[in-house]
Amino acid sequence: MKGWFRFDAQLVRPSLFVLANLAVLGLLAWACVMPVVAVFAERDARIQDQQRLLARLKAVAAQAPRIEALASETETQFQSGEFLAGANDNVIAADLQTRLKAILGNAGAQARAVQSLPGRTVDQIRYSGVRLDCSGPLPAMMRVVHAIESAKPYLFVSSASLKSGAALRQGQIEEPVLQAQLDVYGAVQ
């Protein structure tokens, strides 16, 4: 039994030495190597994030010609008369009234009254408006509305009030005459 104990004592010292060295190595790995590995892992993650950001920025930069084309198209629209233009709101409203009177005359309708409406802003777009009281036969009023809606600069009928009546001429019934009140707006440059 003494031999067995002596054998165990001879194994305990080297075992403790090996265990102590393994513990020191583990402590060194935990204290020195693991932080370095963590730093490199963090840098790899940051590099991947920056690569994704770079890819998104390249995609945005690739759209630059399209955005420039849209900007030049918008500038062309401003120059091509798709918006009402003038020195001030009164000039714009007077020009709009003149345009609408010409549209009425060309369509075969008569203007009874033309009145400026207060301007309004919708979604950062400023509009100038006119209330138009007119009358004429049904086909003429259809031509008026069509001419207003398809005109350049772009005009919009925001509200309409229509009244019908039959006109009598020397005892015969003519085509019905419509009386209309139209609120017409156009976008201001």
C-alpha cells in the first residue's frame, strides 16, 4: 500500500505542474488572445457594414443620371408653359381670365361673369383660380370643359355647378342651354 501511495505522490507533482501550466496558458489566452480575436471580429463586422453601405451609396450614385434627367425635365416643363406664370398673383389671375374667355369664345359659349378666386396651396404647390359663369348649348359646354382640362398651362376644374333650361325661339324648341359656374385653377410657377 505504501508503494501505491508513493506512486500517487510521484504522479501528483507532475500533474499539478501540468495543471498549473494549463491554467496559466488558459489565463493568458483569456487575457491576451481573446481580446485580440474580438477586436478582429469587430473589425470584420464593421468592414462588412461599410461594404453594405458602400453598395447602397453606389446604387444611389448610379441613379444620378436619371435624377439629373428628371431635374432637367422639370426645368423644361417650367420653360414650356405647363404652369401659370406672371409677375404677381393679380397678373396671373388676369392672364387666366383672358385665357378662359378665349376658350369660351372658341367653344361657342358666352361668358356672363369672370371673377378671381383666392389662391390656395396644396402639397407645396401654389394654385391661382378663377370662377367662371357661362352659358351655352350642351355641346359647347362640353367643348369648354374639354378645352380647359386639356389646355396648356394645365388647368383644373375643381368644382362645377350646372343648370339646364330650354330656349324657345319663335315657338320652336332649341337645343337645351346650360348655365354653368366653374371654378378653374392652374398651378403657378
